[in-house]
Amino acid sequence: MRNTARWAMTLGLTATAVCGPLTGAALASPGQAPTALYAPSALVLTVGHGESAIAVTPERAVTLTCAPRPSGTHPAAGSACAELWGVGGNIDALRARDGVMCTKQYDPVVITVDGVWQGQRVSYERTFSNECVKNAHGSGLFAF
């Protein structure tokens, strides 16, 4: 009797392990994709004064998450994400706003952006000649 009970239990567990996942798939309604799946978009932005990121100690760092909704420690997460969506995540495509006048003072500011944008790895570094020139680029991404 013991062998029979052991075999029955083993057979039952095996059937559950093999057929269990199939029943869940059969119950799911076709064509309904989960709404929680999205390509990740999470970035870390830093700013510091100097010639290059390797030689500069970051003075400030913020996080920016754009999916599923704008969030993070960036003070203008909504406009920063909108700006990135507008250029398809290509930070190099951000241009200086028209009509902004800056001095020619050289006090270099380095911006770095590292993370993931819509599932793709991002690593960006740019040195601006001064704060005014940095702030003139885009509307909100570098404003932190």
C-alpha cells in the first residue's frame, strides 16, 4: 500500500508540474498583453565644473525615470522626459534655444548622462563653456 501511495503522489506531482503551466495559458484571454511591460528608461545625470568627467568631481547628481511615467529626483522630470521623447532619446540632438545671449567667459561645466533609454544603454558626456551655455541647451533636461 505504501508503494501505491508513493507512486500516486509522484504521478500527481508530475502531472501538476507538467500540465499546471498549460492551464494558466489556456485561461488567459488571447490578445490581451500585460499593461505593466515597457522598455525601461532610467538615467543618472551629473554636473561638475571642469574640462572632462574623468577629472571632475560631480557637484550634483539626479535620477530621471521616464517610463511608465516621469519621476526621480530631477526637479523638472516631466519636461525633461518630454524633451527626451521629442528627440527620440538622442541627447546630441538637443540644440541651444534661439535668442539666448551668453558671455564668452570660459568656466567649463561637464554634464554626464548614464543609464537606459527605452531599453538601450546610454552614456553621454558634454563639456559646455559655462553655465549659461549649458542652460541654453534644451529646456529642462540639464536644468538641475
